[in-house]
Amino acid sequence: MTTFVDVPNMVRWISDRGVANIIGGMAEYIRADFTRWEHFDKTPRVASHTPFGVIELMPTSDGETYGFKYVNGHPANPARGFQTVTAFGVLADVHNGYPTFLAEMTLLTALRTAATSAVAAKALARPDSQVMAMVGAGSQSEFQALAMRDALGIDTLRVFDVDPDATAKLVRNLEPLGFTITVCGSAAEATRGADIVTTCTADKALATVLHNADVVPGMHLNAIGGDCPGKTELDPLILDRSEVKVFVEYPPQTFIEGEIQHKSPDFGVTELWQVLTGAVPGRDSEEQITLFDSVGFAVEDFSALRYLRDDVTGTDLADEIDLIAAPEDPKDLYGLVGAFSPVG
């Protein structure tokens, strides 16, 4: 039998445990898996692009457990009554190939994206950071805010979105949780006085939502909107500044999908796992600008699935489903259906 967490149970789990608590716990799993980076199979995600959006598979394995996520990204979906991103994920036993755990990952991906941002910010942002600017107030924004509060204690937000309804939604959701929120009329206004700037927009285009003039020494830039070829959010001049240090998850994937996709292969980046293991330093000075060019990587989904599995095992938040055909004789699969086949 395969353990399964469906949408109602995922909602119950998040409600029972609390978003901030889950993000904090998941961040520890992500941090731990990044410190054993060399144990994982790594490959850029397998993507199928159409004019409507992208569908991707994100596989990895640590030699004991295999995992993958199915995820889509369709920016025009909300106008048609659908979500931009949906996902599900699987864990399997490497030793026999059987899937052991299956879960919805639309909600789980939002949590793991925020948890990864928290891991990066804890390692790269100034520890005295107090204000975060949010450029983009879509479905990821509340999770990002809660992640930064968990990681650094930040509860002051400056927010800009081209959609006033999205901004109103963020204020409605976060003010009751104790955040102080300033709604701004532009990205430039939002970044004024910010220590951390998070960009997270949905349009699959070469856009400039954060300009070079908006970035000042000491900032940590959390660029999480990049997720496919042809989509960027940052002014290219930001990447060329001498005081900017760029951090990525997995360079072969980030050079395809991230802010650095138009840079040459020898453009200097630092892999986040190297910072988390202490192999290389993160921030070199208070004045340095750190940029986490996040596109999402399979190891993070692997960590999120493991965290969920470990937390719901033995509870009523998970069901068992009969996913794998199991004949009494492993060599006689036909025997499961042969008795019901028409005769003559």
C-alpha cells in the first residue's frame, strides 16, 4: 500500500500544525539535505513548454529514496478560473522501485518555496534585517512573509503589486497575524528602506520589476519568480554590479531558467549548499549585496515530501491507497485479470 495525503488532509495538516511552524521545520529538512548535496542525483527539470505555459518533472534520489514532483506553470490560468501552479509528488523505495508516498504539492510547494527562501536569507541576509519589500503579492507572498519572520524576525513589509486586489488580499491575510504593512505605488517606493527585497511575479516574460537604482548596498535580494526560459524579473545591470554576489541552487538549471539565463557559463555564482556546509562564505561584508537567484530545485521538493511523510506517519492525516498491482505470483500479472477475460 502507498501512503497518500490528499488536498483535504493537506489543508487539515497545515491548519493543525500552523504555516509558520511547518515552514520552520521544513527549512531544517532542506538545510540538512543541502549539507549532504553530494549524495543526490541532480539534473535540470524536464520541461514541456507550450504557448499556454509549462509542465515539468523534477526528479532526484539520495540512493535510498527516489522522489519527483509534477508541476505546471500557466500564468493566464487565474483569468480562466484556474491556479497558476499545481503540483503533486511521489517518494519511492530505491531498493524495489515501489512508490511509498504520494501527496498533493500545490500547497506543499508554496511552503517549500518559502522554506528555501528562509534558509537562504538566514545564511545570506544581514542578521539585523528588519524590513522586507515584496514586489508581487500573489499566491506565494504570504508564505514568504511568514518565512522571513520565522528566519529573521521580520514583521514590517512594504508591498507593491500591479493588481490592487492582490495587494488587498495580502493585507487582509497578514495584518491579523501581526505584520505592519505599507502599500506602495511602485517597486521603487516599496524598496525604499528595505533590507530584503523579494520579487515574485507570474508573467512568463523578460520583465524588469526591480531596477538597478532600487538596489542599495547591504540588501539581500530574494529573486524567486524565475522559473522558466525567457522569464526574468531583475534589471540586468544589477547582476553586473561589483558588490553583487549571486547564489544559486543548481547552476545547470539556473542558467536555463534563472536571472542568470543570459549570462555566459563562466559568470560567477556560488552554490547555496557550499555556504550551508561552511565550504565558502556567504555575505562578505555589511555593504555587500547578496542575490539568491532561486528557481526551485528537486532536492527541496524531496525534503518537503520527507518532512510531510515523517510528520503524518501514523496519524489520520494520511490514507493508504492500493496503487500497485500485486499478484500472488510476481511473474503472473495476467492472473489478476485472466479469470475475468471473455471466453471463446
